[in-house]
Amino acid sequence: MMRFDKFDLTGRVALCAGGSSGLGLQFAKAMASAGADVAIVARRTDRLEENAREIEAEYGVHCYPHDLDLTKPDTITKGVEDIVEHYGKIDILVNSAGIPCRNVAETQSYEDWMLVMDSDLNGPFWLMHECVRLSMKERRYGKIINVASIHAFVSRLGYNTNAYCAAKGGLLMLTKSLAQEWAKYNITVNGIAPGYFPSELTGAYIDTPAFKKVCEDYSPMGRPGITGEMDGLCIYLASDASSFTTGQMIAVDGGWLTI
């Protein structure tokens, strides 16, 4: 019987942004579980080094930690340069770093607005730009996965996430636009739009009775996501199984966007 091996990432190198915690770390582990060597980047270098040791021990792949701040373009360029020098290439980019911000629109500061834009839209664009410029375009191969949010599609009454929604909505359209531009280089650009999952960003909120009521009102499955429920999709989009899939933003939300 023939084995379907297009999900196998052995020999690939995956750069995972936000690899110090939360979804970024989970996606890094997903890449490693499929056989990819991994570079994890974030601002918290102590966490990165600990996570790298854990990934190497658990999955038997190489994991390279590197500090990188999405609000500082020079650190993005330096980080990508160092990773390309270390591994010789970057095949996969999982753009999972970002921050939320809840502010009433008319009272929030310009600095708060720009922090979200730089972390959730401008920085992810420049990270894509540098991965393509320094590795993917020349090699004519790349898999880019942008992690947006269901709030790229819908806002939420009373939640005051105007900057976050704007940035994630921008990332949605950037995914589509860059998929068109980079298809000629055999680079696919897709995205994942998570619903609510356990992470440092959601904190203890998703365990509260108030959030349980939100799930009952908004999610047909009536619960938040469980750690690991996006792994299969991430591996698909990173692998040759998705060779004809590009420009898509796929929600993993328990049906939230169906309502």
C-alpha cells in the first residue's frame, strides 16, 4: 500500500514567530512533529532557549532560538539573515506573533494604535518580505502561514478591539494580495483565523462563566478551542499537500463565523 507522505516536513526549515509562548509555540511544535527543523523567534530570549531545548528533546529535530521584535524592522532583517545563515534556507514561515488591545476608539492614544499595527500587521509584513527576499524567491519555494483571527472578519459588540480588528483585517487582505504577487515564485500565502483558544493573551478569561455564556451565544460548538486543534491545518498549509492552495484564510472557530 502506498503511503501518503505529502504532509511530511522532513528536510524543511520552519520559522515560527511568537515562539516564546501560546499559539506561536504550539505551531512550532506542530512543525517539529511533522519533521521540520525549526527557528523560533520572539522578544523573550530566556523563554525561547527553554522552548528550543524542549522541542529538540521531544521531537528529535533541530530548533534554533533567536530574538526578534516585530516592532523593530532592523531586528527582523537581522533575525532572518541569521536564520538563513544557520540553516541555509527558510521554507516555511508561520507568522503567529501579535498583541491584542482593548481601547475605546476616541480615547486611545496614537502610540497604543501604532503598537498594535506594528505588532500585528507591519511587522508580519516585513517578516514575510525578508523571508521572501533572502530565501524563498531565489529558491522558488515557500509556504507562508499568517495567523489572523476571527476578528479579521467580525468585531464583537462592547469588546473595543478596533485596532486589533483593523490589523487582523489588514493581514487577511495582505494574505490575499501577496498570494497573487508571489505565486509566480511558487510561494503560497495562506492564513489561519483562530477563534478563542487558551493562551497568555486570553488568560483566565476563557474559563469564566461570562465567557461560557459568550460561547453559548456565538459558537455553535459552545466551547473555546482546545490546544492542538489547529495543528493539522497548520501542517497542511506548510506541506506539499497544499501545493494548489493559496490566498485562503481558514477559520478554526467552532462555527463562530457561521452565525
